[in-house]
Amino acid sequence: MKNNYSGFSRRGPDVVVEEIVGVLSRKASYEFKALFDVVHENLRARNAASGGEEMMRLKTYEKLQNLVGQGAVKKTITENGKKYEGVASAMKALTLQLKTLRADAAKRVPGTPVK
């Protein structure tokens, strides 16, 4: 018997990635601690920070490194530490993609607000 279940489900956009993209879309570079502080505060304001601060820090770092690997975020190593800066064209593309995912998710789940 053939199994058609792939193990993946289509989900809405990741709120951590949305916040990272939102913060790095500004024309500024951040050290990870400062970036995390802004992202975490924004998630708390949206009531979307769950799992504790340390778990959120790990998730944020993982998502940030994925964005660096995709070329959407530029990591610069300075004598004071590492700084992260969004690549403008990639940030615009990601923002559009996240809005599309959010709209698609809202269509599937009644009562979900579209931003």
C-alpha cells in the first residue's frame, strides 16, 4: 500500500521570521543581542512570544542564521562582534512572500485577521 503522507503540513508564516524581517528591513545593522531585544519586545507586544525567553532566543538565532544562509541578511564581523544587516532587495521579496503566506493562511482559517 502506498503512503501519500509526506509528514509536512502547510502552515502560515513564522512570526519570528516576520519580526526579524521587519526589524532588518530598516536601514540599520544590529548585533544579535540588540536585534533579539527588539524582536522579542515586538513579539511580546503581539502576544506571540511563547516558550520562554531562552527558547525564543534560540529560535531567533536559528531563523537569523537561516536568513544569512539564504543571502537575505548580511553578517559582518567587526572587532566589536558580529553585526547583521538586511539585504534590501531580499527583504522586500521576503516581506511580499510573508504577506502572501499570511493572506493564504487567513483564507484557510476563518476569523484570522490579514495584516
